[in-house]
Amino acid sequence: MSDDYLWDRSGQADPEVERLEQLLSELRHNRPAPQFPAAVARLRPSRFRLLMPLAAAALVVLAIAGPWFWLRWSRPAWDVARLAGSPTIGSTPIGDVGRLAPGQLLETDAASRAKIEVGSIGQVEVGPNTRVRLIKTRTTEHRIALERGAIEARIWAPPGLFFVDTPSAVAVDLGCAYTLEVDDAGVALLYVKNGWVGFESNGLESFVPAGAYCQTFPGIGPGTPYFEDASEAFRRALGSLDFGRLNPTERGETLMTILAEARKDDTLTLWHLLFRGDETERGRVYDRMAQLVPPPKGVTREGILRLDRKMLDLWWNQLDLGSVNWWRMWKGPSPFQR
């Protein structure tokens, strides 16, 4: 390969350089060339020849480092470290370290634990008796399936890059730390330690903050989130409302128990219930929420009953749960409307 090829592609190409150029083609600069000052344009070709060794060196550095940085971010396979016992990828014990590729299954027994490096955006600790499958890893989406067992995820990426599929809902990371457990029946329990997690299934969504739980059942989807210090009567009634087979009378009585037990902090739960019942139930929920956190100016009972988006946003911002604006920016439509 001659120096002319590195400078203006006029010489004979080297196959290895051509391969690297193809690899880096997605990063090609495609904007118009800048207009240089006339003084630069008048430089003789011999002056440019002096720069050719530097140009060649820069290309070599880019050829070597460019793929490394690209692969470092996209991570077509994830590093797995053994924390205890004998975790396996497929049927092969991973030893101290291993690599988990899309489609592969990481499994632990009762005495095993492992830690997954989620590309460059976070970590997932895998508990005993757990099955985790890597579904997809791209710069815009990292996705695993928790088939059974327990994980603890710590993600520091922007919202909406890390997803965990369960048999009954999808956990959508919003920049947080959380635990997620799935039992043999496919029932999942989410607990958020920091930040927020979205729990979604077939258009049904729960928005779960730090200190809150949310359960999900196969065939039903995510239930209503609740804070860990909610009363036992509140949590028990909420589980019946979300997942029980109640007739209208039983449903009404169960809702009244929830409303009677609700504290100011439980307006997180009541907020979600605004979207999960008929207009009669919505009116009861509104009345109790208004006692706990009076709606601000511009919010009316009639507007909330028809789920007016502007009024819902105004009231949400009174609940001391953080602004809803950043969620709107990521999600688009209302996170709760179906």
C-alpha cells in the first residue's frame, strides 16, 4: 500500500485497511467540507506532503481505537463474573468469568450467584435459583428476560435503555436501582431502591418510585404500586382489587377499605386507581385524594373524572413525587392513559 492511498485514495489499497474502513463506515462524516482561508489554499503540495506521516498515524490510531470504543459501547456480549457457586451459561460452568451472548441463558442453582456487566450502562446481580436470558444488546436497547428467580439491577444510563421481560410484564428502567423477583407461576414482584421504574403490559402501566413495590400476574399485568410502609389492610385490599375475582359489591367494599386506609403518601396508589376503574370509582378516588392533597387552582372534579391531561399534570406536581415533565418527554402520551 502506498502513502497516496492514505492521503487521497489514489494509490493501491491494503485489504486490512479496506476492512477497517468498512467496519467504521457507519461513523463516516458526511457533512460538506469546510471552507479554508485563502492562505491555506495557496500552500504548495510539498507542504502537504510534510503532513502525510501525521495523517497516516492518525488513521492508524482511529482504525485501532475506533472499533474498540464502538464495541465497548454496544457490547455484543456481556461479561459475567462468578460471585459464588457454579453459575452456567447454557450447560457450561463459567468459572471466574464468562461471556453472555444474545440468546444464551445464564442459570444459577441454590448455591450460585453471578454479576452481569450490562454493556457500559450498569450491572445486574443474579441471585440463586435464577434463570436470565440475554435477548438483545444494542446502543439504543439492552434487554434481558427474567424467567425465574431474583435479580438486583443498578443502571446509570438515560431512561428507556434497559428492559427486563418477565412472564407477566416488562420492567422499563428510568435510571435507578431495583430488585425484581419471579416465582415458578410467573408472578413478579418489583421493589425500587432508587429512581423510578416503569412496569408495562399490553398498555397497562405502573410508574414505581423509590421505596415502592409493584406486583404483576400472568394474564393480568402490573398491579397498582404502593409504598413499603403502607398499612397491611391497605396492601391486602389493594391485592384483592388488582388481582381478585370480585363481584361489583365486593369490589366497591374493597375500594372503600383502600380509601379509608390511605395516607397522604398513598396518593401514589390512588393516582393510579384514577385510571383503573369506572367513573363511579374514579369519583370516590378523587374525593379521597382531594382530602389528602387538595387539588391546585385550575383542577376540577369534572376535569379529573374525564382524565383531562393538563389537570392531571397539575395535580401530580402537588403530590411531592417529582415533576411528570421528564416522563412525558421520554414516553410521549400520558404514562397512564390507555
